[in-house]
Amino acid sequence: MKLKLALAQISTKLGDVESNLEKHLNYIEQAKSQRADLLVFPELSLTGYVLQDLVASVAHKPTEDDPVFKHLLKASHDLDLVIGFVDEDSRHRFYIASAYLSGGKVLHVHHKVYLPTYGLFDEGRFFAWGDAVRSFDTRFGRVGLLICEDFWHASPPYLLWLDGADIMLFSSASPGRGLNDREKLESARWVERVSKAYASMFTSFVAHCNRVGFEDGLLFWGGATVNDPNGELIAQGPYFEEALTFAELDLNQLRRTRARLPLLRDERTALVQKELNRILSRG
Amino acid sequence: MADLTINTDVAREILTGFIRSEVTRVGYSRAVINLSGGLDSALSLVLAVEALGAENVFALRLPYRTSSPDSLEHAQLLIDQFQVPSETIDISDMADPLIRHDPNISNVRKGNILARMRMIVLYDRTEVFKGLPIGTSNKTEILLGYSTLWGDMASAINPIGDLYKTQVRQLSRALDIPAPIIDKAPSADLWAGQTDEGELGFTYERVDQLLYLLVDQRYSPQECIEEGFDEKFVHTVITRIRRNQFKRMMPPVAKLSNRTVGYDFLYLRDWGT
């Protein structure tokens, strides 16, 4: 089975959901015309990233009666979508969220579980922490969503893997930083390195979609990637500019790779659990 | 020795993208730059030209009667090489009445007056040319506070504020800025014979090394001393950084209400764009 994946590394207008929705619908049309099966947008793609006090005013619920999501849900009859947005729960907690839409339905919503609140980041001040890492079934098999800092930690991809995800979809709003004499920014090199590592260690497809554009002095670097279960890079978007990057995922590769390299079969989860229990109960 | 070398292709792409994005998203297409004849403003000019097109960048030469003729010439070299529209306005007649007001005026006060006078002309010309004023302060001088508040620090956006002076030189070489401008001793040219390094008491080469360890690499003062920096030099620089924090901030507002500008009324400048 093959899956034509599209990654939309877009720039957004900060706090202007209507204008960002329009851009989403444009990219959806483009991806559709290229016969993509699944289109992934970056972190907070509907709102922009450094929201600060804008958070409450840009929040939306991924439901059919929502003025923004009704358009996206309708579009998801043609191809599956991953949308970045601010989710507000019934008790008015705001989350950095990604929704997986397919066939007019919301299959899954992931709330970012690691909110970087250090250095140039201040997410913990404005957002609630997600408290679940779950894989879910799609028409392409089992999928997992993570958002930026989530995959700077090793445990969320590991949990998705054990929960059955063969396709991991990472989205980011990663500000470029760490310019030195190399051709790539340090932030880009780090993310590319770990994406490749997760694909290799978990013998899974790992796609990453990062936004582009400036917010004040911060430049988001783009550079979408897709790595296959052998850890080989099969698609790469450009840096710093908007682009729609396509990758054809041959899902049969999962079988071939895992027949050769049975890391999943041999993973000793009971051992992990036992040792974690011991470590965490040390007091 | 720490390596402060940057990839100039990446820096160029990011900084021109920054100027283009931040100028156009607020409805402008043009920029105005106070071209002193020194390297920092030369670099800002060249980046702006690449970002917006030469016809959209207006260069101002604002000499004072004691300014070095080299400064004017070097600014003209750039204007000719990059074919930007320009204007020369002598600020002597504007500044002198205030300077003459006090016969005992110090060089520092005089320098501040000239820097602020240039700011007034720069902002006035932005209105005429319908452009945004582009900043020309580098990271070294921002950290050391070697600048005039509301004078040469005033701008709408600053493309070179995260480049140390030695990195400004490296990028300038890559962008074909004429060698005499790169090679001359940096100077605010506020009085005859003034040089940055003479006034600061250390070279940019040396202080950039120290700043890079202290700021970028988060070394402790003691670790810097262990790396071979003189103890007195380290403490002088740290004191300068701390004492000049006020120049890097908007004036604090005294909090009274539940929501106060600067504390809990938080929006980026790019809000809504």
C-alpha cells in the first residue's frame, strides 16, 4: 500500500485565523490536485506561534459547527488533514493542539505534552499541558501525532511506537537559532538528527513539518522531512520559504525493514516497566 | 580561541528575509538608513538593498562640521556602488545652538546631542521617503551599551543586532563592501580622532571573544578567567553589560492596575500581520 503524503510548510499571520484558514484551503486544493492522500500543516498553523495574550481570542473547537473547522472537516472528505490550532476544552483550558481530520470526522486530537518554558520559549505561561500520548487508527494504519518539544523528549515517540504507530507525524514552529560556520542552523540540524534517529530506532515512517516566516525577529526555518523505516531521508523541503513537499510512503517497507531488523518484536516492555517502577519508586 | 565564524550565505538569507518581511508586512516597501561611513551602517544598507531593491533604500549622510571627510567619502562610495537615492544634510546648524548653550559641554554630551540630532533627521526623512528607519547597532555595542539611547539606537528594525563586530566584518567582506570601510578603525566620529577601541580600552577582536563565552556560551566569569582573560577585563565587561541594561529596554511602567503595558499586556509587534 502506498500513501502520498504532503507537508505544507506555510507562513502564518499572527492571530489572524480567517486569513490562515484561507491559506490552508489553498494548500488543500494544491495537495488535492497532486492527488495527495494526507496533508500535514505545522504547529499552530491556524493561529501563528508567539501568541502570548492572543491565545484566548484565537481558540477553536474541532467540531462541525465551528466556523473554521467546518471548512476543514468538509475538505477532509477529499484527503486527510493534520491541522495545528489552539484547542479550548469545556473548562476553558487552552492547549497547543493538532487535529487529524478524515472523511469529515475528527479521528484524533493531540494536546502538546511538553511546553518549552525556557530560553526564548514561554509556552507554559500561556497554555495548559496535555496529558496523553496516544496512537490512533487511520485508513493508512496506525498513526501518532507529536508537536515540536514533544519529540525533543525521547518518551513520547517511544510511547507512540509501543501504542502501535507506524507513521509518526511531527509538526513544529521551530525558530531558527545557532548560526555558526555550518550550512545549517543548529536548530535544524538537531531536529533532522532526531527525526532520522526515531525513524531508525523505531523502524517507522517519521515525517516532520515545520513552519516558515518571521514573527518579529524569529525566523521559522521550514525544511520539512520524511524518513522511512530504514532511517533514510525520502523527502526534504527547502529552508526558509513556503513549500508543499510530497513523499510517497511505501507502507510495505515497514514489513521488509522489520523482517530484517526486529527491534519492535524484541523490545522488552516488561523490563522497561519494571525498571521504571523501580527508578520512580526510589523516593 | 572561540570560533565566531558564521556561514555568511545563511546570515545573508535570514537577514534580508527579515528586512523584507518586517518592512512589507506593516505596509511599507522602503527603508531609510543613516549612512555614517562606518561599517555597521554600510552592512545594514547593503542588506536592505538586497532585501528591498536599491531604489527603495534611501541613504542619509548627516555630517557635523568636525566629522572626518573620510566618513562622507566612504558613505558616498556605498551610495555610488549600490546606486541608492541619497541626501546629505549638514547637522551643524541644528546642533550648534544647543552645544554652544554650555561652553563647558563634555565630549560625551556633545556626542549624544549629535547622535540624537541624527535620529531626528532620520525619522523626519522616513516620513518624506515613506520608509522605515533601519537600525545599525551590532551585538557588541548593544551589550556594552556603547551607544546613545534614543540616538543611534533608534530604529524600527535592526537586522545586525545579533552579530558581533567581528562577525559584521566577516559578513561585510562577503557582501562586497569596499575594503577601506572594512579595514578602517571603527569610530563614532563624534569628535576628531575618536576611535571605538581607544575609547573602550580594548579591541573588538578580544571583547567579542569574551562576550561570546559569557553571553552565548553561558560561561561564568571564573571560567572566562580560566580561559585566559584578564580578571579586571572580565569584570569591566560584565559591569558594562549590567549597567547598560536600561538601554536595551523600554522604560518600566509602575504597575497599578491588573493589566499593565510591559508586564501582562503581551503581544508581539507583528500582532495581526
